[in-house]
Amino acid sequence: MIIKNPKFEISATSTKQYPKNNLPEIVLVGKSNVGKSSFINTIVNRKNLARTSSQPGKTRQLNFYNIDDIFYFVDLPGYGYSKMSKKEQETVANFIEEYLSKSKKIKLILFLVDIRHMPTNNDKIMYNYCINSNLPFIVICNKADKIAPTKVIDSVNTIQNELNPLKDILFLPFSSERKIYTEQIMENILKFI
């Protein structure tokens, strides 16, 4: 799929602000510094569609990116590193929960983890949330450029063995730096929209 005109559409914190059309939504979840914005930019082949930051925890709203009026990428605030107050964390958790439980347009969750590290407790909580949501999801093992190419498949398998020993969920490597694996990921996204 050649993406011609992706655009940022809206940041939202409540159902009233969500886009009013019926485009399918592909949701990105993961910890604050896992590279969700870079993932979006690489998939749509744009440098600055989604703002990246050297400071984790900058995303504090649901960001809707309209991909050629075919589907949305919805980037959720990351977890784990943000310097938000307890009250802010509660507020963010509430609108994320509201979105995930009320949106009828979610077709797929992309759960990004860091390929270099074993899943954290927060990653395991998010993984269980994805399972319990009954929504289809794929685990993206990001930052594959940070390890030797010969170790990528072993690292993906190690993470999958930790989170999904049944191997009934798809785990895929990804690298924004090397722009490899993008076609495989896009093929899988298109199956759900």
C-alpha cells in the first residue's frame, strides 16, 4: 500500500472529541519510550507526522492520524516513564480506558515492546489487557536496529516465550532506523481493515 496523504487529525481526551466518521482504527500501545511515534512515521514514510520527543511521556492525549481516509492510527499515551502527577496519571488512565472500552471502530491493537529487554511488569499488565479486550492484537518487537541482525529472531522468540508461550499471537520485529519489516507489518494491518 502506498500512503499518499497521511495527516494528523485531532488529539482527544473524551468520546465527544473522537472523529465522527466510521474509519477503522489501529491502536498503538506501549511504554513511553518504545518508539510509537517513530513507528507511525516509518510506516507512513513521513519524517514528522507524529512528533517524536527525547523526553518520554510527552503524549498525554489520544492522537488520531488519518491515513488516506482508509484508517486511523490512534497513538495512546505511553506508560512507565512519564513524570505526571498521580492525579494526571489517573486522568490519562481513565480516558484510555474509556476509549478502549467504548470505541466500536478499533480493528487491531499494535502493542510495541523493546526487543532489547524482557517485558516489564507494566508490559505484562498491558499484554493481559490486550488479551482480555477480546480485540485482535499484534506484538511489535521494536528497535531491532539496536541488536545484531543475527539475534533478531531469537530475541523475538524470547519475548514471545515470556508473554505468549502458546504462540497463538503474532510477534513481529521492527526497526524505524533501518526501515525493515515495514511491508510485513503493513500486510498484517491491512488484513484487519
